[in-house]
Amino acid sequence: MLGFQVEIEKATRGVTSFGGLVLVLETMRAVLRKTEFRRLAKAVGLRSWRTARRHFETLVLLVTSGGEVLSDVDVLRGDPGLWRLLGFKPSSATQLKEFLYSFHQGEDGKRLGSKADGELAVRGEARIRPEGPGLVVLGEMLGALAVRLQAVHQRRTATMDVDATILEASKEYALWTYKGMKGYQPQAAWWAEQRVFVRDEYRDGNVPAEYRIADFLKKTFGGLPGSVVRRRLRGDSALYNEEALTWADSQGIEFAVSADMSQELAREVRCLPESEWRPYRSEAGERDEGEAGKPDDEREWAEVCFVPDWARNRKKGGEPFRYIAIRVRSRQLEMVQGEEGELLPRPPTWRHFAVVTNMDWVGDRLLRWQREKQGTVEWGHDLVKNGLAARIPPTGRFGANAAFYRLTLIAHAVQRLLQVKALPDDLQDVEPKTLRFRLFRLAGRVVRSGRRLVLKLAESLPGAAIVVQARRAIVALAMEVAALPN
């Protein structure tokens, strides 16, 4: 043991272990308007918009600071120095749960009881539950954050990477997912250039990702700001849907989506002559040796003439989409059992995949771009599930869990705005745990000097100077957002 003793004393208002967390609150107040909290309060039946904002801000601060369950808020509530900086005492776990319960509503805004999930969670039938007014307002706030991020951090292209993720839960009315576990399966759209989620749709665990995908895409692209010049879409085979892709093409949205390997498509791919297959090359022009962890894979691609039996292809003048086939095999020999039981070597067989697109890029370039989805939206899911707290649904009520998930996406969007507008380059692309370690969890003394409240941070802490600089940038951000139209 080290040479000191520990003594516990009553909390003092002069110390905080979250000196940098205030930047998150200040960024929130710079980009979210009071009118939005007034709408939120009305939607969930609260009399005071300030109460709605306090619960909202407490939840965002909780997941940003590393809390995973509602009771973790006691760590924030046990830091009186933080209260003084925030200007309020964080809401209790009981208050937060009641706030989340207020989002468990019908379309008419009436609260649903805990038993309502048993009626709405229909086993064996996929359905998307309608959102109540509270969830609608949260969705508008998430979309507004993306619009304001674009206004102060312009990107001409919006590549939407759409993917569903599974949140495991043992709640009474959670339904079985295709992976053999109970839980929920929210669908989400990630703006790759801005690195934020712009829309989500919370779903029961038995709702497949491809269910009503066209409706989801229409809402996603319909919410993008007008300053976006080029719109693109990437996805796995859940997006391989005639209605969805036909709509995207009619709207001028460029896409590359993994195709279902139907018997007809597989037959066309297998019939391709060897002369049609080309090396799958990296950006540097070298032969692509496969995904990380599979250095022995050999990959090739080819154009394949395939016209599925879709209504759009039967119309006069209809132009079929383009299909690109991929084949992959290991460079190592396969060992098979011979007639007398001995193991014999055999060249590995090819595994075939395909991508459908309306783009004219060279095949290997397009395939590399489409495969980047695995490092964008899936990375985004990991950020909010493991870097924040979306992984653990906090209650047994569907609407409350949907609200918590959406609030986590909002927390990430606020953090992204803070990163790109107020933090130095080396912190702009780091994960939440790095921000917590280097910036949010700074120990400091909170003192009053004259009529001013002062946070004193040690000069030796690298994050101390960043807090000072970031607060100046947040003031400028607030002025930029205030100048935007409502």
C-alpha cells in the first residue's frame, strides 16, 4: 500500500472532477433554442420548459461523461462544484426515468401504460410503431443539429450510410431478433462526411432492416439541408429493394448497395468467362489483398449483365441498374477427405457477391467506396453504443427506450459540433472515451471572486488551456447559430 490514508468528509462546493464537461452544456445551449424545449415540454406534458431542458441536459451530460445506467447520475449529483458551474443540480435517477416514461405515448400524445407494450409488441408480425409527439420533437431536434452543423461546417456531399443495429435487452416485452437474442433493432442513417447520425427509427427486435426501407430513405434525404449539392447512398443487402432504389434513382441520388445473391444472379456470375475477371486493386493501384484480418484472400471483380424481374425493367425505355460481381477465395489450399479417408489438398473455391449501382465509376473504385460503409455507420453504431450509452435500454417501455436512444444520438451530435468548432485538430476525430480522459474529467476548484464564479484548473493539465480556448469558440458558434433562420 502507498503511504497515505483516506478520510471521507462532507461534500465541498469548492471542487469538481468534471471541469471540462461544462463545454458540452455550453455547446448544447449554443445550438439548441429555447423554442425547441418549449415544444418538447408541451409534447411530453410538462408545464415548464426549463424542467424539460434540465432533464434533457442531465441525460446528455450523463451519457457524455460515461454513465451507462440512470443511477450513474448520482456521480454527477455528488459533485457540488459541477452544480455551481452548470447553474443547476442534475436531475435524479427517478426524475429521469419519469421523464423517459413521458415519451411512451400514442400518436395522440396520451401516455401508454407498461402493459401497452404487450399489445403493441406483436410476435411473428413486423410492424413499425408510430411515434408520439415527444419522440417527434426529439427527431426534429436531431435533424436540426445536422442542419446547424452543415451551416457552420459546410460539406457539399451527403453520403448516407444506412444500417440497423441490435440492442440486446431482456425486457419483458422485447422481441427476438434474427441473431437469436431478445432486444430492439433501431435503423439509423449516418452522414459520412459530417460523421453524425441524422435520423433514426426505433424498432422492435423482430422488425427486419429492409422493412419499409423506402419510407425511411425518403424521410432521411428529405431532411437534408439545401446546401448539399450531391446526395449518395450506401448500404448492405437490406437496401436491395426495388421501390427504394427506383425512388433514389428518380431523385438523382447515387447509390451502391449489396445485392441479394439470388439463384438467377448467381448463375449469371458463374457463367462469366475468365477473361472478364479483373484484379480488385487498392487506391495505390496494387492488388487488394482482402479485408483486415484476411491477408490471404484473393479478390477479383467483373461486370455482370443481369436484369432482375422488377417492374421498372419491364417498362418501355426502362434502364436496368448496373451490377458488379466480386469473387473471393483464400490463397491457401483446402483439405478435403478422399475416398479412403485420407486428407487431400484442393484449390479453394470462389465465393461470389454482387453490388448494384446507378454510378459509372470503374468497378474496383466503386467497390472500395461501397465497402467504406463498414468503417462509417458501423463505427458510428459502436460510438453511440459503447462510447456513449445506447447499448443498454434503460427501461421496460418501448417509447422510453426509443427516447433514450435518440437522446444518445443527440449527445453525439452535440459532441461533434463541439469537436469541429471549438477543439484543436488532434481532438476533432477522437472517440468519446478519449475526450472524457483528456478534457471532460478535469479536476478543478470552483471559487467566487467578487461577483464572478471562477473555475481554477491546474496549468500542468493539457486540457486546461483547451477549455479556455474552446469557450471562446463556443461563443462564436452561438453567434453563428443565432444568425441562422428558424
